[in-house]
Amino acid sequence: MFRNTYQRGFLTVFSSSGSKPLEIWDVVTKNGHTKRKTDEDLKLMVFELMGANVATTYMVAPRCPCPSLGVKLPFLVLLLKNLKKFFSFEIQILDDRNLLRRFRASNYQSATRVDNFCTVMPLALTPGWNQIQFNLADFTRRAYGTNYIETVRIQIHANVRVRRIYFCDRLYTDDQIPPHLRLHPPLRPCKISDMAGRKGKKPAEPIETVRPPTPVKETERQPNVEVLVPAPAPSRAVSIVEPLETAKEPEQLETATTIEQTLPTNEPIPAQD
């Protein structure tokens, strides 16, 4: 599908805000539902998959009869919301031995298992929205000892809300990611003069910097002025699927979990004589 497309930087394969979000996707629903709705946290349109059985409600790309996505970019990023229910997703790739391999991550697995053609691993999600970063090239090399060639298929199972799915050639910082690919787009700055102009009042003088207030005498104190400032966007949780440890046998692999960023602890101060 994308094999003849110029692939560098970012390549989006799903966006819930587009006019045709399922253009290259097939949806299978049994004892559940799939629909677009407005998320109460993002205040944006998202795609929701809910079902009584995880295996029978899912979305898969590419749509038949296309055999392969043909995406060669090695990093997969998924913007998903944890609904505190069973959830899984599956990636099928092609390696340099011309073999199809699968990686399946789910929040109901407790251990990592590697077979000849499928790797199953646990996935830890934080409450709310998560950004999952998947290094396909590194996983292929460590699990199977082969080189990643391209992504063939992506399958997202219930129960989850999906905002966006895209590939990239490397991991980027938040400042380097385009605004439309971020989980929480930055707020547009609004000047006080603009707010006053909307109300038909005379624009105030522009404020260049914000300095802390200086104490003044009681006789010189000015009336308090309350300025409404837009509330900050919700914090974003980033889940990184850590690469597997290199091993020849499946039982030697360690459990892959997400890494939570922690602050470094202070070292003890030696006592002085």
C-alpha cells in the first residue's frame, strides 16, 4: 500500500479526526460496537472499540484485498486511551529471511513468550491517555535475530479509544513533533489586548514580560485585577515498550513492561568528623 510512497519523517496510517478515518481499515464487530465520539478529556473526536470479547471486536489495516501496508519506518507510535478493560494490539512484520513475524501486546498477559513466528508480551498502561512507542527493528533483532524490513499488518482490538497511529524514522522530542501528531496540541497564545478587543473595549498596552509583584505600601496598593488564563492541557502519559533481552531460548526472555520516569534519589551525605 505504502511501498511506493516516499517514507521519511512521519507517516500517519490512522487519524480519528479525518473525514474518512477508516479508509484503509477493516472493522470487525461481534457483541460490541465501534464508533466515533468526542472524548471528554481531549475534547476531540476519537474512535472507540468496545466488545464483550477482545478477539471478536477489532480494526485491521490494510483493508482487503491489499496484502501489505509496506511501511518501512521502524518506529510505531499509538495514541490510545486506557479504559481499564482488557485490550491488545498486534503487529505483523516481514524480516530479511522473508518470514512473517508477529508481536502481540496486551494488558492481561503476565509473562513474555517467544515462538518461532509470534512474540507475546505484557503491556502496562497508565490511567487516561497513553503514547505507546514501539521499536520494531530492535524487537525483531532481539527476538528473532533477524533484521526488520517492513510492517505488513496492524490490528487493534477492543477495549480502547484510538486518537492516532503513525510511523516515524526515529523517536522525536515533543518540540520536534508536528502539532497535529501530538496527543495534546499546544494552546494558541491569547493576548490580553485580543481579549479586550473582542469585548469592544480599548485594547490595553501589550505586556512583554510577567514579573513577580513587588510589595508596596498600603496607601499605594492598586485594586486587584483578575485575568482569566486558559487552563493547561491534561498531562500526557508516555508508555515505551522496552526492547526484549537477547536470548536463544524463549524462557530466557525477561518480561517487557513500560518504563515510568522517576526522579533520581539523593545520595546519603557522609558524616563529617
